[in-house]
Amino acid sequence: MSPKDLLLALVVIVVWGMNFVVIKVGLEDMPPMLLGALRFILAAFPAILFIKRPQIPLRWLLAYGLTISLGQFAFLFSAMSLGMPAGLASLVLQSQAFFTLMFAVLLLGERLHRANLFGLLVAATGLLLIGLQGDRIMTLAGFVLTIGAAAMWALGNIITRKLGKVNLVGLVVWGSLIPPLPFLALSWLLEGPEAMASALRGLGLDSILVLIYLAFGATILGYGLWSRLLSRYPASQVAPFSLLVPVVGLTSAALLLDERLSALQLLGALLVMLGLLLNVCGGWLYDRLRLARVPG
């Protein structure tokens, strides 16, 4: 990877890792469903005027928007509003990698390899440790909802695989047209029209900057750069960079929000990271070790 593209990869990781701190700040002044609606309105407009719609059936665009956009962020924003710390959210959400693996086996008939299974067990142990310590710095509801967000992200990944080669930026932008109305309906039903009106009336500079970051930074810039990297390099070379997202998320939350993990939660976080590493790189490492044992 060229130095320029390596820098772009690191920019994406920092933007996505900081995303969780920004969400936490946004939720201080805005209810979660309304925040989701405004995020995707800004992500869709005016970008759809300049970015071509991907050539996929409408039903698949709806499925993508309802899972990876509406489902994932309805769960995630609700989780963080109910006490899920930003740093742990960035980590637990990465369990999407294992949900994707399981859904691929169940829905696409893909095979489960030893490295994937071992990585899944290691990460599950880490998540169990984090969950058992939940009463220390997070709520059980926040933890469960974050797991739900990861599952919805994974379903979106399966839909993306079914679509095959598709412009990722176009898919994200046009898929952003789907969530706003359901988010607004959920906000009306769950948060109430008074809370919606109060949040909109009190929309200050901090909230506007949060929305700009979420819509243009984390969504359009992040996925735009990521799709550029995927178009130029093998996925196996690009995917490991995503392992750095929770590192940035945990670090930024500790520095900016003063979030701290207990000893067992820190051990759980390390196990989740190890499980993710085994899932992404385990097959390559296994092949290298097997070749090393072959007599020269």
C-alpha cells in the first residue's frame, strides 16, 4: 500500500473511531431517534444530486437501508442513550464480524473455518466478561442493544455480498434515503412530538457540528475513502485496518469522556480484539505455519 493510501486508511480509522464520542455528545442534546433521522437526511441530501444511484433492484436498496442504516443505528443510538459507554460501544459493535460469519453460513451456505471458529470463541469469551461487568460502567440494556446493532450491521453486510460488485458510496448515499421517515416515526412514537420540537428549537452549534460529522465525516467521507481502498487493494489487505477502530474508540473515549474500564472489562476487550484478529488473519497465519512445517 502506498504511503498516501496508508494515510487515507488511517484517516478513515480515526474518523470512524471518534464517531462514538461524537454520538455520545450528540445524544446529550437530542433524542436518539431524532438524531438518527437528521443524520441520514444530511447524508442523503444533497449527495444524491451528485452521486449516481447503484443499479440494484429497489427491494435490495430497501433491505440495505432498513438493516445497516435504520436497524444498526436505531439500536446503537438507543444503547448509548441508555448508558452504553462510547468506548465499549466501539468495541462491542465489532462483533458484527462474527454475526456476519454466522449469517453467511446460515444464509449463503459458506463454510466455517477453524480460525473463524476459534476467533469466535475467543471474542465471545471477551464479550461475556464485558457483559458480566456491565453494572460497573454500563447498563445491561445498553449492552444488549449494542449487540442488536452489530447483528443488524451483519445483515446489511450479507445483503451487500448478495449484491456483488456495487459502488459502495452510491449504495450508502442512496441507502440513506430509507431511514429518515422510519426514524421520524419512531421518534414521534417513542420520544414524543414535544421532545422532538424542543430538540429542534434548541439546535445549537454543538449539535450542528455533530450532525455534520456523522453525515459527511463518518458516512460519506469514511465510506468514500474505504471504497477507494477496496477498489485498489485486496480486501484481505484493507480489512485488518478496521481492527484499529475500537482502539481509537476506546482511547478517544478515555481521553475526552474520561471513560475507564475495570480490569475484567479490559481483559474482555483484549480478548475481543484477539478474536477479531484471528477471524481476519487466522487463515493466513494457519497457512503460513503449515507451510513452515513442510520440509524444504
